[in-house]
Amino acid sequence: MRNFRKITGAFVLIFLLAGGFIFAQDKTINANQLPKTAKNFLASHFKGVAIGSAIEDREIYGVDEYQVYLVNGMKVEFDSSGDWKEVDGKHQKLPYAFIPASIRNYAAKNFPNTYIVKIEKERWSYKAELSNGLDLEFDRKGNFKRIDD
């Protein structure tokens, strides 16, 4: 009986893992299929930069996020509504207009010979990576919290 439970448990685990792979799928989409908010963001902040590819990350409950790879090497992640979550310049300077002014100003004042190469917006905070490799953390309002190691 004990072996039967182990075998049954193993099958249940395999089924659940396989189910996750079946329902969680990345799908290449046409840039026109991105949410309007995402398209507007790209048009405003990456004007003239073509989209290399766009990927829709689907979960069981629907679209989880979109990943957009630009031909200049940068990557932009959007949530299911099309709001930006992360912009990774891949060591290139990001366009600054969408970055909260307090974050831009803090970086410029305290690290004048650097620029922001990546920014991530989380539920309660922002993380900005500078060209010198430092990671800065800010609260949701853009107030500096700390340098992340």
C-alpha cells in the first residue's frame, strides 16, 4: 500500500508539472497584437526603433505578460494590460522620459558620469541599474531607499 501511494503521488506530481507546461506557453505575436497601451509606450519612447519580435506569455488564466525585443537590442516587458514592467537597455542608455523624475534626478546628481541602463517597476518599488553596474532601489513614489548589492 505504501508503494502505491508513492507511485500515485509521483503520477499526480508529473501530471501537475506537465499541465503547467501545457497551459503556460510563450507565443510569438505580431506587434499589432500588443495592447494599445504598450504600442503607445513604444511609439512615444522608442520612436523610429523597429520591433524585432513580440512574445505573449500565456498562463492558465490568460496573458501574463508581453516581451518585446527591439532591433537595437533593448527589451521591454509589459504586464497583461500593456503597462511597462521592465525596460532593459542591454548596457545602452535608456530613454528617460518614462522614468520618474525623482529617479532620473537622483541618478544624475549622485552618479553624474553614469546613465540608467535598466529599470524595473515592481508593485511597491523601482529598481534602476546604472551603467557602472550599481543597482539602486526606490520606493513606489521614486524616493531613494538603498543601493542593492
